[in-house]
Amino acid sequence: HSAAFFAPIGPLIEMDNAQFREAMATNLEAPLFLTKSLLPNLKRCATEATKPRVLHVSSGAAHNAYEGWGSYCITKAGFNMMYRVLAGELSLDNILVGSVRPG
């Protein structure tokens, strides 16, 4: 998963509510819903020897507060936590969840 929405750069407090919701929908909700939709197929082919993988693309913005990038930083940080939770939950079904952070 590597979808991302960069809202207009500027102070978070001045961001339009709809733009913030769009960032949440693209950067956080869509990857979760996509993963959920793939689960039946992932579970079907998962064994102890053959573990399917879900890989997401993270960002330095998930770990650093960049001025003017508030919605992106917040949603990417949430995205990282979501995948940490999914890694634990899906490991019970022999599905591996990981992350890469380019750069």
C-alpha cells in the first residue's frame, strides 16, 4: 500500500475540515479497507511454510513533525500504528505484515 494524499501545505489549524477528512480517508482508511478485502485470499493461501505478506510504504513524516504537513504526518503516524496492530493480529493467521520507509 502506498497511496497518499498531501493536503495543501499550511498550518494544520487552518486546514479545511473536508481536506483533513480526505487525508484520513486516503492515507488511513483506504489501506485498511483494502487489506480487509484481501484477507479471504490471504488466509486461504497462508500456511506455516508459506506466509503471504502485506507490505506498506511508510514515510519519514510518520516520525517527524514537519511544519505545514500536519494532516500527512498525523495520518502516516496512524498508518504505522495500524500496521503494527495488524502485524500482531494477522500473525495468528500466518500472514506477515511489514513496512518500508524509503529515503
